[in-house]
Amino acid sequence: QVQVVESGGGLVQPGGSLRLSCAPSGNIFKVSIMGWYRQAPGNQRELVATITSAGTRNYADSVKGRFTISSDNAKNTVYLQMNSLRPEDTAVYYCTYRYLPTMSTSWGQGTQVTVSS
């Protein structure tokens, strides 16, 4: 079982930046993909960005050029750097860990990001 813990959410003004962190623990395997999803009130959960254990990145069109997903293998941590934030980025952000051979997925508890003046 893998536990996933996010941190770094908060309140920021439009145009500002935040960095989210995600640290999985437990039975971590190399062949994996980690991702960030978000869910705003009244909306479905949507994919924001993913990164594979080989370093391949994927982004939703709405965040391309503004958000960057990265990993620090030494710290076993994944980051989501969010720049040029907009009010429509306001949501609960969830980190996921997926073990690719079985597609078993673990979700974090979520961290609130609010973009407002």
C-alpha cells in the first residue's frame, strides 16, 4: 500500500505562484507514474499534469506554459510549480501515485489552492 501526502496549497493573488509537493511512501516502485489532478466546486476532477518514472511529462492544455511538474528522486518527491495563477485554477489539488504494471492508484487527501484578490 502506498500513502500519498500533498502540501503547499494556500491563497494567492492572480498572477502569483505556488509550489505543491507530493511525497509517496510505502511500497514505492520505479515503474510508476505520478500526477496531479484538481477538482473545483461543481466540476469533475480533471488531470493537470503527470510525470513518469522515466521523466516523461504531460500537461493539460489549460496549464501548459504556466505549470511545471518535476521530481526529485533523491527525496522521493514530486513537485508542481504553478506560475501565472488565475482564479479558474482555484480547486482542490490531488496527487496520485500509479504503479504501472498493475495500474494500482493511490490518492492523496488533497490540498486547497485558492487564487483570489
